[in-house]
Amino acid sequence: MVKLRLKRYGKKFEASYRIVATQSTSRRDGRPLEELGYYNPRTDEVKLDVPAIVKRLQQGAQPTRTVRDILKKQNVFEQLGA
């Protein structure tokens, strides 16, 4: 199953995350199928590739709880229904 999850990178105590599509059995920081966005929790900066995320969701990808909350804040699910 394909999941939309966060991939951690950055310095120690200064983490940033990439939103990626990956197999559910792969490691957290393993090689993703596709990178879909960026999330910086220190500055609340979010940058998303919305058409690619909508495409993955339509194909059946399941977001993790944190990624789902980020997508809700950015109103991605409203574009999914349209």
C-alpha cells in the first residue's frame, strides 16, 4: 500500500520534513516513490505539489495522521472532491 508520510531531514534539533509517497513497508527515511511537498514545523512553512497529491490520493494512497492534518489546513481535500 502506498502511504503519504513525512520524511525527516535537517540538523539535530532543527528538523524539517518532506511529504513523500512511499510504500508502507519501507523505512521512514528510505527512498520515496515521489516527493510531494515540504513542511517546516519551526516556521510553519508548508509547500505542496497539490496536483500530484490529489493524483496520489485518487489512486488510493493513505495519508498518515500528521500528513492528513497538514493537508486539511491547506484545503487539499476540497480540491479532491471537485
